[in-house]
Amino acid sequence: MRTNQPRFLATALLACLLLAGCFRPASTPAAPTQTPPPVAPLLETSSTPLENTGGSTLVPQNTPIPPARPPRPQYHLSARLDYNLKLLKVDEQVTYTNTASLPIPDLTLDVEPNLYVGAFQMESLLWGDGTKVISYTLEYNRLWIGLPQPLPPETAVSLSLSYKLALPAIPPSDGSVKPQPFGYTSRQTNLVDWYAFFPPYQAESGWQIHGPWYYGEHQVYEEGDFDVEIQVTNAPTGATIAASGLPEKEGDIQRYRLAGERSFAWSIGPEYKVISQTVGAVTVLSYAFPYDVKAGQQALKDTAAALTLYSRLFGPYPHPSLSVVEADFRDGMEYDGLVFLSYGFYNLYDGTPKGYLTAIAAHETAHQWWFGLVGNDQLKEPWLDEAMATYSERLFYENVYPEYLDWWWTTRVNFYQPQGLINLPVHAYSGYEAYRNAVYLHGALFIEDLRKKTGDPAFFAFLKDYVARYSQRQATADDFFAVLSEHTQVDISDLMQKYFNP
């Protein structure tokens, strides 16, 4: 039996790597000179199956109905995966409506697979009427398309794309770059950010698209409606798909119809042991590897509890399902309706919620609100989702496991003695540790101080109002503080001086 001290140290070291999900694919520009933190070795533990402990009830909340949304991008995706060859053939039709107040001079789509050498092969690019798109360039993750004339406000344009993805192997993490979720291992194949998508457009600054950094996230997502067809061939017996939604079976095709999601992600593997729990009208599913079924049960229990709590505190969860998937890479990562938790968290599970399996399950579930519902520019203002998701862990332990709240503060935050301005863009920090300490951990301390200043009634009323107003929209720091000012007149100038770059 291992003592608590080595387990604590291994957990703390592992967390240095696992608190922010990103990667630097081989085809991106050379990384900066800063060295990412080393990867801690994983402690191997055995797991045995555990019976499902049942579900909890999600109580509907009387949240104000936000005003009507402008038309969202419409995606129809037909994906055919050859599991053995790790080759994905995609036919995509997308319709985009200009919701800005001025004409848009050109189009830009984010094509993340093109960041990987040899992964993306365009076969055709057509306008909605079937004519060939002549004027376009594809460089890194940016597909620029020239328009014959600017797209007027409230006018739609359609595109048809066909392409192949030669999926990359997910390399073992050696500490030199961040782990990558996109690609395959012997245990799973992950399709994340696998299709071309429109980032948000702002009349003042244009398309919100950024290149990757070697830590943190860089993608900016617009809400969209998805109609996705998935067909898999040459898959091993028992291969199971985890996805951002629940499928409709149409022969050998699985179809997903989802409205108002920022992303559609899926993972397929032959080893998944699947357990589920119903929370109100929401189906929560846990996908774990066979030797981690017990930890998978804990991940399910905690994800369901977090979903219940956050729906009460922030506003209703808007989707019919939420999948939590054991990741065969050393990272946690969020997508709408699906989250990954590193196998390292499962390996370190000690049978209690006093660990990173529970903490990061709560964190990634919180991203369904702070990222999924309330969007933001993850590269320019990462604190808006990461500090909020980290502080949501505190709310989770406070309400679900109050006996472990002091442990959470000690292990998750205070152990790292976090400092630094929280509102800088990702690339402004000196390295991953400085970014994590400032944005995630010092950011959580800011939210705690803000709560103390405003008092619980005003603080929680603000959170609900903030979500209601910016649900399925993009929010900025200015929006955050504008809504806050309507709920409290308390002077927070000392907090702004301590935590923010003026």
C-alpha cells in the first residue's frame, strides 16, 4: 500500500501538466524557448467494478428566457471512418448568415486538422450552388475564401467541402509539448475539432481566429446547429462511440442532431465500459477502460452531481446528454456535451473524492457553462472560462463534499502559491506554470475575493444573470463587470489592482 505522501506528491506533480488542455502540432511554427513542465510518472493502481449508485434529481430553475438569437451556422457533416486505416472521409455542407451590422468582405473558417503534417487533404470546395470556389488559401488552421462581393447583413452563404483526414498517432507525452487529444492510440480514436468551422465574426475586428500556442487553448467557437452522420468500417468487435450527443440509429449510420452547440466531438474505442445515470432529462454517460471501471463510476457520480449543482447555481444545462470519457492522453479537455479526463486521474484514484479525478471532473463539467453556454476568446481572455471553471470546483466541494473543501484549497490552489495578473492573453505568460498559476489558480482566488466582497446573495444572482444574458453568445471581461455592476455597488478597486493588468 502506498502512503498518502507519495500519492499527494505524484498527484500535485501530475496536475502541473494536466490543468490546461492544448497542444503544439508538428506543423505549427517553432515553440518559444520556455520549457514546459516535466511529466510526473503515473502511479499504477488496480480497479474493480462498482455497482451504479443511482442518480439525483435535477430541479428546473425559473431562469429568464433570453431574447431570440440570430441565425446560427448550420453544419451537416457526413463522416466515414475506416478504423483500421485511421482515415476519415468527410463531406460537409455549412451555411453561414451574416449577423453583423456591416457587410463581411470575405470568409474564414478554422481548419484545425491542417495543423498536423499530412493530416488534411482537401478534395473539393464548392459554393452552395455547386460551382467551384476559385479564390481561397489554406494556411495553418486558417481557410480564407474570397467572396465575389461582400456578404450583406442578414444574408446567408453556403459552402460544400469534401476532405480526408489521415489521423495522427497521439504521441506519448515526454514533457516537451502539451498532450494532443486529436488522433488515435491503441485504445481510442478521438475526433475533436475535426471539421471546418466558422469562428465568431466581429464588425470591428473581423474573424476571431488565432494560431495555436504551446499551452492553453486558442480556438474561438460560435454556436452552431449540427446534423452529423457517422459511419465506421473495419472496426474491432465491441467498438463504441462516445459523442457530444445521443445517436439515432439509421442502419449502420449513427446520426446526431444538436442545436446551439459550440463543438461536436466524438471518440471511439473497443475497450470502453459504459455506465450511465439520468439527471432529470439529461443522460450522463461514463466511458472507462476495463481496469478503471471503479474510477469510471466515481467520474460518473461526480459529473452527475456537478451537473445538478451547476444547473441550480448557474442555470439549466441545455443539452440532452453529457459524456465523460477516460482519455488515453495526459490531459483533461472540454467540448460541448463531452469531456475527457486523463487516464492519470483514473490511475491515481484511491476510492475517495479526495483526488484530481473528482476535482477535474467538476472542472470540466463547469466548462459546459464557462465555455459552452457563455463563450469567450480563449486565447485573449482565458480567465473568463478557466478561472470560473476552477472556482466552480470550489463550489462543488463546498456543496457536495464539504469535508474535503480544506483539502481542495490546500492541494489544488495554495500548494502552488499562485500569483500573477489573471487577465493577460495566453502567450503573455513566461511559460505553462506561470499561465496556470495566474489564470486558473490566482483567478480562482480573485473569484473567491469577489464573492466575499459582494456577499453570497449578490454573487450568485450575478452568476445566474451573467449566464442568462450571454448564453450561446460571446462574453468579454467588460461584459462580466457590466453585469456585476448591476448586482452590487461595492468598491472592488483593490481587487482590480491586485489581480488585473490596468
